[in-house]
Amino acid sequence: MDKPLTTLQTIIIHMNTNEHWHDFICYCQHREAGLRKLAYKHLETFISNAKTWESKD
């Protein structure tokens, strides 16, 4: 019987089609692998990039 997907695995699968989310996907992959320090570097990059996105408000 297959093991159910974790939340991070589900995010990786569904968000992998958006290039703007690349660093967030890397964050999820590294967190899933237990690589916290590397994961947080990608999260910092993602947040920095996200701050520059245009708001649709």
C-alpha cells in the first residue's frame, strides 16, 4: 500500500508549474529532505522575490 503524500509533497506537485514559485518549491523539497538551513535560504529568496510582485488589488 502506498504511503499518503505529506503536505509538502502535495505543495511540490501542485505548485511546480509556476516559475515564480521555484524557490518555494526548493524550500519544500529541502524541508522534506530534512535540510533546514538550505531550505530557509530558498525561503528567504522566495520572500524577497515575492515582495517585488505586483499586487492585483
